[in-house]
Amino acid sequence: MSDFFAAAARGVQHSDLRAANRRAVLSAIAFNPGLSNADISRMTGLAPQTASAIVADLEADGLILRGEVLRGRRGQPATPLSLNHAAGYTLGAEVNWDHVELGLMDMGGNEIARYRRDYSYPDYRTIANELSKAVTSLTERLDAAQRSRIIALGIAMPNELHRNLHLIGAPKDQIEGWKTLDLRAQMEGKTGLPTALFNDGTAACWAEMLMHPAPRPRGFAYLFIGTFLGSGLIIEPMLRSGPPETPSILGSMFVVGVDGTRYLGHQVASLTPVREGLAKRGITPPISSPRDWPWEEWPELVDRWIDCAGKALAATVMNTRAVVDVPLAIIDGEIPTEVLGRLVAATERELALLPTMTHDRPSVASGRLGTRAASLGAATLPLVQRLFSSEATALV
């Protein structure tokens, strides 16, 4: 299986495209630590002299590090190269229906500090101030030189958030306020950092691909269980995205419920029906991450939800597979690991019951990142856009 980032590491032989070749070399090193100059030349298709010159430039700029020379092999001793994780830092925020989260990471995607607050609904009047204070608090952990190397702030949030605030009981003034709020511009003004906005499902999907060990899958459908059903698509080998207003909204597919009624995937395979079921029992879940809810206290409700959500997810996966060549579905969510495992198993069982004609059923796997997915994606996407291969930046 070829690796996802192999294409991102291809270069071209042309003096006017040195910047593109530089991105290609940096991508090769970042996603394949331990390469030698000769390895980079083979991987990128660049001439050995060209690859070596670019490696020297990247080292001079502090973006890569040389390891100990590897001796005892045939040919010239090789020096392994790796990305310098301290060469830059980035911030990723997730503003969602029930929480705000912010992570500070180095250039290798390693988390340095994190902020989170859960709430009943996002408040347009305070969110920018809260985030800017969190940015200040987290970046105080860096020294002055490190703070000067902060590259960007990425924000992941649902598209057209104002359209569905009424579904979580937010006041009407919040709906009108979010309709006109330009959070990206406000955060750029408050922090002075270049700021980019991404769909939350798209950002989480990218993070899942980024953190997947090699060899990475060539494509998959990504489904995230939150207040609603977040989603993303990796397709041979691109992240299906486009502008923030046009993400892959797989949760808006129609599914048939166990009662024979048609629903949106959001209405079945999300935390919304869990909250509704608890409300009917006179139970109000704590204002905290759903991963920390006492799920074991509601066995009947949880069993029924897993059964219904598994059917809905299986239908969503098969409908996606009928249109897009994705052999894998990855399911993650803001739910406990044990519950996620049961949900993945239920989806697999339901997939086996669905008919298929011209393609195989996709396999199903659990996601790796859980609550960190969207903020990690929001932090790393600007990094990829700015520093890495143009084929990698096309992922967004």
C-alpha cells in the first residue's frame, strides 16, 4: 500500500520551482523521519545535488535536524534527517455546540498545553474574549523566542452554526448574534496571529489522517459523534473540503429509523437523541464532556441508542461508498472508549446485513483522537498550508 503522503513529497526539476521543491523536501522529511539525502532524492524525484542543496537550506533555517551518522552500511555513511519540532508552534481552537477547546502544539503536532470549557450553548458575546485570553494563557508557557515562532491560529467550528442553535435551546439573540459574528476576523485582531477557519468535521478528519501510522489509508469516510454528526472525506489522497461553507456533510444523509421513519443522520447517530432520551427520564446530564458522563447508569437507553445509531451509521457509510470510492469508515466521537467500541461493532454488524452489488462493503475502525481531533486539525492545517508540499496544501 502506498503512503498517503508519498504524493505530497514529489518534486519537479525546474529552477523556477525551487519553493515547491523545498516544500516537497520538507514534507518528505516531516512525514518520513529518518530519511537520508539519498532517500529524499529518490522519494521526491529530485536530482541528488538539488535535494542536498534544499536540505542544507532547510537546516540553515532551523526547520530540520541532522541525526547521528549511520555507519556500517554499503556506500557512503547516511545521516538521518528529521523535522525540528521546536522550529514553530501553532494554536488550534474548536468552537462547538457544547464546548470550546484550544490546544497549543509544536511543529510536530505534540501538545504543549490545552484549555477547555463546557457550556449549554456558545455565547457570541464572550467567545472571542474567552479564546483570546486562553491564547495568552497557553502561550505564556513559551519563552519570548518561542512565541515569536507561533505560525498561526486555526479555528474549527460547525458551518452556519446559527441555523441550528435553536435545536440546543439557545436564546434567539444568540441565533442573530452568530449570524453576523466574524470570529476569524475578531481573533486575528485580538491576537495578532494569522487566523484560518475550518469546518470542524473537516479539521477532525485531517487530524485523523495526519496521526494515522504509515502506511496511511488512501481514502476513508470519517464520522464523529458529537452533539450532531460531524464528518469528513479523504479521497485518493485528498481531503474533500473546499471553502469552509462547503464541507462533506455526511450527517445530512437520510437514514431510516427502527420505526420506519426517515431521519437525518444527525438525528440518530449523535448525542442529541441521548440527551432527548435522558430528558424524557427527567435526567439532565452534567455540563461536561460526554466522555465523563455516567453512561453505565443508563444501560437501557445506551443499548437502544447504540442499536439505532449503528443502523444509521451503516446506512451512511454504504450510501457514501456508493458514490465515493472509500474502502474504510472511521468512527470517532466525544464518547467513552468502551461505548465507541460497541458502536463500531454495531455498525459492522449492520453493514453485513445491507445488500451490495457493484462494490465491497467498507471496513470500519475506531478513531484515535477523540475530543482532540478538531482542535488538532485546526492547529495543523495552517501549518501544512504554509510550509509543506503544494499537494499537501491542496488537502484543504
